[in-house]
Amino acid sequence: MTDENILKSDEWHFEVNPWIAMIPIMLSIFMFALDETISNVALPHMAGSFSVSRNESTWIITSYLVASGVIIPTVDFFCKLMGRKQYFLLSIVIFTFASILCGLSTSMPMMLVSRILQGIGGGGIMPIAQAIIFEIFPKDELPSAMSVFGLGVVLAPIMGPAVGGWITETYSWPFIYFINIPFGLIALYLSIKFIEEPPYSRKQKGISMDFSGFTFMALWLLSLQVVLEKGNDNDWFGSPWICKLFAFSMICLVLFIYVQIRKNKTKTGLINLSILKNHNFLIGTLAQVVLMGVMMASSSILPSMLQSLMGYSAFMSGVSMVPRGAGCFIASILSGVMVIKLGVRPVVVIGLVILAAGSLMFGEINTSIALANIAIPNFTFGLGMLLSMVPLSNISCSTLSNKDQTNAAGLQNLVKNVGAAIGTSIATTMISRFSQIHQMTMVKFLNDNNQVYSERLNALASNFVSNNMEISTAIHMAEGKLYNMLIQQSTLWGYVETFRYFALAVVLILPFVYFLHEDKKPKKKKQA
């Protein structure tokens, strides 16, 4: 690419109607994001097919997330090596082909290799799609375009458990991967036809791979993911091997950053970290990391709570997330209009407040509620999530030049993936710890000096005796049932407090919104 092309990069204009180009972009995004969660409810079925334990089957999810996380920072390099459009097409091909292999897998090793390949293909889709959207839409249409983009990013992981549960129970688990085939082929054809290649994203000469940076990054992400997956089961830093692996992960992270800073001077690094000097990008990205942690953690623990505490099936626990999708859909319609009328920062604040309110609503649930009682908090949660995340994504990259968008999208999606993994792990640990604390607090009330306990114990024991059970056995059974009720209530409190901390995390973002610089140019252009 010549210096003249670089200078003219921001003058390039997309010839095709950008909303037509959004069709293959959104199909690709939806496929990639859906497969982050569609496997969750099918894990028991896959564990049985491969004759592995439930814990071992979680690597089917982890391998995909790690592979995509490793590839995301290399997107800018591969775009320069082969051209951005060509790499985008290759990513769709790899993802679709790997989906076929996933469905055909007959063993755990084959499934893991297929999921890693699927993650490698999917890792290039999201950053490139985000960069293309920022380029092809004029600034006055960008809020609406980002609303559609945000809808796909947020809605797909939410719908994943419901879609996966229905397909698994109606057909069988391989079809949760086979459904990617028609969408992948359509996305590939439309991408070839409608997506254009700007001059600054075409194939460049003299591009070399940052192998040292890639190695340190891969080791960092892989070891960190193992720590996050196994930490809670092994008492975190009470386990020597967790401490050693975490230390190794942090050393690899430091070395990765060092290599990138050193190679940024010659522009040969995987990621240009100097982009973090951009005020909006830094604050907006950090805020999105927190929001991704909250979103993915809540999407993980809510179906788990409904299945473990309330006896919901995999499909019904997935259906419980549908109102959240409805909230996202409404927010996608409102977001663009509200940004034009109110500005970005007020909309972000409104979204964060609504999101915090939804989290607090979850903090008031109990085991006697029906599925309908989950709908309102879920709808509120989805509405607030999209209203806050989409404008944040928009404003974080609004002050960057077009040629920096691919690098920015790669870095932003990398740290958001890490935030999602950390958030999910922290939420799981909080539920476990809070449940233990409440169990210890509540168990002291299970004694004969507590009148309420004695009355319920006698009532249950009398009920068992009436069924021709010996008095000693009846009392023992009654005590066991009351203790199980205590375990259920303490576990519920663990979930409730975790949701309340979600609200606190969201509220802590609010002060930083003030420091975002809002671009008023779209409004001026419209008035002219």
C-alpha cells in the first residue's frame, strides 16, 4: 500500500448500499456469537456421547473461547498479509467447515480439535465486521448501524441456550453445529458480492509475523483460561498449582506487552498498543470489559440457577432468556433515535441505570417464583445492556481514523473476551462463597431451641409417621429434608447477592462516562 493510498484512506467511500452489506456481516456475527453459548445446555448429552465427565465436557466451550481469543489480536496482521476481505471470507469458510466437523465428531479429541478450528475461524469475524461497519456508514447513520451490530452481539449469546436446548431435545446435539452450514454459505456468497475492499486494507508487502508476541499471548490466554476454569474447584490461590499457573500467566502477559511496546516502534507487533493513548478508546473499552463480564456471567448463572434450584429443563431454562432478547431488540430500535436526540453520554447513563435496576430485580427473587417472574428483570436487563453497550462501542472508536479501526477492533474484542471469562469465573466463585457463608449463618437456627424449627420438624415427622414409618426414621428424614431446604435457600442467597454485585459493578462505570468526549459533528452536518 502506497503513502498516497494511506493519505486518501479516509476519503474512500463505499459504493454499495451499506445496509445491504450489513446482511452478510450480521449473519457472520450471529453465527460466531451464537456458538459461544449454544453448546452450554447440550454438554450433558455430548459428555454421554463421548464417555467423559461433565467437568471434562466444559472444554468443548473453553477450547472455542481460547482459540478465538488467541486469533483476535492477529486479525490486523492477517488482514495486511492477504487483504481484509480475503481474510474475512477465509474466516467464514473455516468456521463453516469446522461446524461440519463438530457435528460429525465421534470422540472428545476430535470435538476439541474441531472446536479449536471453529474458534480460529470465528475469531476473525467479529473484529473485521466491526471495522467494516465503522467505515461504510456515514456518521449520522452510524448509531443506527451500531444498534443493529450490538443486537447481534448481545442477542446471539442470549438466544444460544434456548436454541441449543430446543435442537438438542427435538433432534440431537450435532444439529446445533449443522445449522451453521446454510448460514455460513449464504454469508460467504453475499460477502463476496457486496463487501468491498478499501485501499488501506488490501494486501501489503513486506509483512512479517510477530511469532514471539503470538507465543506469549497464546500462553497467557491458555494458562489464564485454565486458572479461571479450575480455580473455584481447587480453592483458587489455596492451591499451589493454581498459584504457579497464574504466576506463569502473568509473566507471559508482561512479556507479551513488552514485546508489543518494543515492536510498535518498527510497526511489526501483533497489536499497536499506542492506540490506548486515545482517551475515548481506553475508557470506552474498559467500560465494555465490565459490561461483557456482567452480561456473560449473568447469561451463564441464570439458566444454571433455574435448573439446579427450580427443576427447569435445559430448554425451559434457555427459554427464560427470551425476554432478555426482547429487551435487546427494543433497545436496538430506541438506541439510534435516542443518541441523535440526547447524545451518546446521556444514553449510556440511562442504559447503565436500567441495567443496574434489572440486576437489583434479580436480587429479589426466591424459589417460589414462576417463569413469568423472571421475564420482567430479564427484559429490563436486556434493555439496559444494549442501550449502554452500543453507544459505548460507538463512542470508543469514533475518534479513530479508518486505518486504525481493524487494530482497534482486534484489541477491544480481545480484552472483552478476557473480561467475559473473568466475569463468569468471579460470578461462579461468588455464588459458591456466598452460599457457604449463608449456610454457616443459617445452620445455627436448626436446633430444638428454635420454636419455628421444632414445629416444622414435628410436622414433617408426623407426616412420615402417618405413612407407616418408624418414629426415629421419620425424625431423621424430617431433619434431612429441612437441611436440604437450608442448602437450597443458602444457594439461592448466593445467586441473589451475586446479582446485586452485578448492579454495583455497573454503577461504578457511571462516573467514567463523564470523561468521554462526544463528537457533535453528526448533528451539525444534519442541521446544515
